[in-house]
Amino acid sequence: MEFSPIIIGTMRLGSWGAQLDTEALERFIDACIDLGFSHFDHADIYGHYTEEERFGRVLKRRPDLKTKLQITTKCGIRILSPNRPQHRLKSYDATAAHLVWSAENSLRELGVDQLDVFLIHRPDFLMHPHEIATAVEQLKTSGKVRAFGVSNFSPSQFEMLHHFTPLATNQVEISLLHRQAFSDGTLDQCLRLGIRPSAWSPFGGGRIFNDGDSPELQRVRKAIEQLGESHGATVDQILLAFLLQHPAGILPILGSSKIERIQSARAALEVQLSHEDWYQLWEAATGVEVP
Ligand SMILES: NC(=O)c1ccc[n+]([C@@H]2O[C@H](COP(=O)([O-])OP(=O)(O)OC[C@H]3O[C@@H](n4cnc5c(N)ncnc54)[C@H](OP(=O)(O)O)[C@@H]3O)[C@@H](O)[C@H]2O)c1
């Protein structure tokens, strides 16, 4: 599937962050689309099960947007929430019944006819692959879901489910501050299968900008500063270039609610790090030279 090279996350746009009202959210969506970033990442749980509906309110006012944007949403985490009083504890649920109900609920909340990408948010240790495959087939045949995938799956969990039903992506945490996917087989698997992964928290959830002065952050900031100077690029642009450089075609998911920060991300597409630049960042993050 062809999507915009950077995805816009919605987790922090509402009650879990910026609390944009409908007008501000509409302006934000318009601005992202104008910048060429038309793919929005949702999950049923964001804003305690309210974010899809808030986004849907904009689409109701502006139905023209529906043909201009693509939507990923996720299901399968059941959080404790006043909006789900029936949940006794936090748990995972990837049963067929829950997948079908969740997809239909997300369609209703968002007010769209089709989910472009529908993901299982986290691996349910009790998942039955045959059951999931049947549910996905049903959702695709009825046109409710265009592509199906997973999030936070290990390579072996991905391999197992992919055997039963084709998975379009694995959405995992990847950043200079969280490098597991580079070495645990996740990105190798994407390359082998020709699947583009998406990367959540590309700035470590904002940690790189704000949080503390650990030796790791100090080293990373220094390396970014040096490379930023030589490439004429800002911190966010260097961090995104680090991901975009990988041959697996990583799609970073931005978590910002600020249009000027989304705008800045666009320039990252032009930053070309050399192999040495990339390893300079790697060395700064790990604190040691590669073996
Ligand atoms: N699949 C999963 O399990 C999973 C888990 C977590 C997240 N996600 C998805 O991934 C998306 C991104 O995750 P994230 O929000 O953690 O990503 P992130 O982009 O690493 O972090 C976003 C945070 O960084 C701040 N920030 C961004 N650019 C900045 C800058 N230039 N200077 C200072 N602060 C800056 C933002 O604040 P401002 O708003 O003030 O810019 C925001 O608080 C989420 O929206 C969600 O869609 C998926």
C-alpha cells in the first residue's frame, strides 16, 4: 500500500495531551494533509476510548476530508476506563468477536466506511490464529478493512500469524533511544517480506527534548548538534533521518500536536546521512563503538 512517508499520531491530540478542540483539530488535520501527510494513526483506547469519536466529529463537519486521508486504527488492548466499566483489569483480547466488534465500532466512531489499516495493538498470548484469519477475511470481504496488521509483535509472533493471514505491517517502537528493532529481527523480517514497519515514539515520546540530562541523552544531544550543523538540520530532523535512512522503509509516526513541528518533519525527508553519520548517532546512543 502506498502511504505518506510520515504518519501522524493522534494519541496526544485530545484528552491524553494537547486537548485540541474540534476547530483546532480540523486546522491540524488540514495542515497535515497540505504538507503531504495524509495518514493518521489511531487506536480505540486513545483518550480513554474518545479520540476516534473526536476525530469523527471533524469528518462529519468536513466530509471532503474522508477521501483525502487514510486511517490506521488499532484494537485489542482493554484498559481500565470509566468509558468501559465492564473491564475488571487491563488485558489483551484478539478473539474474532472482539476484532469484528472493534472494527465496526471504530468505523462508527470515526464515521467512515473503511479502515485503511486495522492492527492488533499488542499480542494476545491467547490468540487463535485460525480464528483471527477468519475474522480478518470477513472484515476484508465486507469492505470494512482494507489491510490488516499488528503492533508490538515479536518477529516469531509476526511470522506465526503471517502464516495464517497476510500482515501488512508491524507497528513498533523505534528511535535512536529505542533500538531493539534493529537487532531483534523485526526489521530483517520486514525487509525479507517487503513490509514497511511504522515507528511509534520516534523522539522517545519527547524525552530527547525535555527529560533530564542522563549521560546517554547528553551524548546523543552532542552528536545530533554536530550532525545538525553539518547538515543544516534541526534535532527532530536528524532523529527522523536516522529512521528514514533504514532500507526497511520505516514510516515514523509523529506524536506532536503542533503544526510547525509537523512542518519541520517534512524537511527531514531531504536530510541524507552518510553511513558514518548514522553510526556516529548509534555510537552516541549506545556509548560504545560498534564491535
Ligand atoms: N502501537 C503502539 O503501541 C503505540 C504506542 C505509543 C504511541 N503510538 C503512536 O505513535 C504516535 C507517536 O508517539 P509519541 O507521541 O510517543 O511520539 P513522539 O513524537 O516521540 O513524542 C511526542 C511528544 O514529543 C513532543 N515533541 C515532538 N517534537 C518536539 C520538538 N521538536 N520539541 C519539543 N517537543 C517535541 C510532543 O509535544 P508537542 O505536542 O508539544 O509537540 C509530544 O509530547 C502516537 O500518537 C500514537 O499514534 C503507538
